[in-house]
Amino acid sequence: MLKVKDKPKIERPREKLEKYGPSKLKDWELLAILLRTGTKDLDVAKLSQKILRDFKDEKILEASIEDLQNIHGLGLAKACEIVACFELGKRKLKGKKTNILLTPKDVWEAMSDIRSSKKEHFVVFYLNARNQEIEREIISVGTVNTSLVHPREVFEGAIKNNATSIILAHNHPSGDTEPSQDDIEITKKLIHAGKILDIRVVDHVVVTGEEFLSII
């Protein structure tokens, strides 16, 4: 395995982060950026991989400074940096709820801020393999039609967020959940695009202030 410094620049963790964003990096690459350098015996790539092997799954989130220093060559400074980084992350995520979207009603509830709006909002929920919401994005505001909702805008966010599937949703200000012909055509178009990208379109839900309807 090549040392990090011997790899082409675009394959180095820091350069990959700058060009592609953090979601495209492996766990060890993110840790390598944090550590910056390795030890006398291990370069930063191998050191990062060893740390993640020794602290499997989520155990590293609970690792103490003393635990980390048991790894040969990992000094106090680097151990403190790792502990501080994960503690900050835990504090920022504390109390944050992750929506699990399984049914049209789940989607209707997640659209509470939009479903009664006087303007149509076309929304995409990006989901992980457990149907947990990674992020929600408003793609367009106004009359929903095929010229305003393009697969490029819909799936760009899915790829960026490493989503395995998506749910489409939009509100009908009229209060009528009956899908229009444009709604149906948009759904077919995005399902087809999703198959090409191997990103499943789970559902398309029309919502109003009081009701919801699944198109798929």
C-alpha cells in the first residue's frame, strides 16, 4: 500500500475532501485528515486504519484518551484531538431526531411546514438504507411541471448525500390530492432516472393541509 504522501494528489484524503466533499471519503481517510501525520512505525493511513480496527463500530465514539494511547505510537496530543473531535460531534447531535419514512402518512407529517402553503413546493427526501431521512431538499417552488422538476436537480442531492433511495412529495394548495397529469409524468420520469442511477424512488406523495395521497 502506497503511503499517503506517495499517492497522486487527487487520491490524498485532504485533496479528495476539497474536491468531492466529506461524504466521498472513507472513515480512515477522514481520521487521517484529523491526525495529519503518522508515527515512526506507521504512516497516517495505516495508523488511521489500525485505530478503526481496534475500536470497531461505534466504540471509537466512547474511547478515552487512555484507551487511545494504548495504541503503540499514538501520543497524548493525537489522542486528545480524537476525543475532542468526537465529543464535539456528540454534543452537536445530542437530541437530534432522525425521521424514519416508511409510509405516506410519515411523509405527510414531515411536510407539516409546507403542506398548507399557498404555493406548490416540490420536495425530495434523501434516505439511507434504513429509510432514515438524511436530508430534505426543496427542489422547486411554484406550479410543479416537467420543466421545473428535472432529474438532474433531484438526483444531484441524492448522489451528494449517498442516498440509497428517495421519496418525492409536493403539496396541492387547492386542497385536492388528486394528482395532475404533470404529477404522473414527473413521477414516471424520475423513477426511470432512478433505475439508471440505482437509486430507488420509493414513493411520490401529494399532501394538503388535511390529506395525503400516494401516486406510486
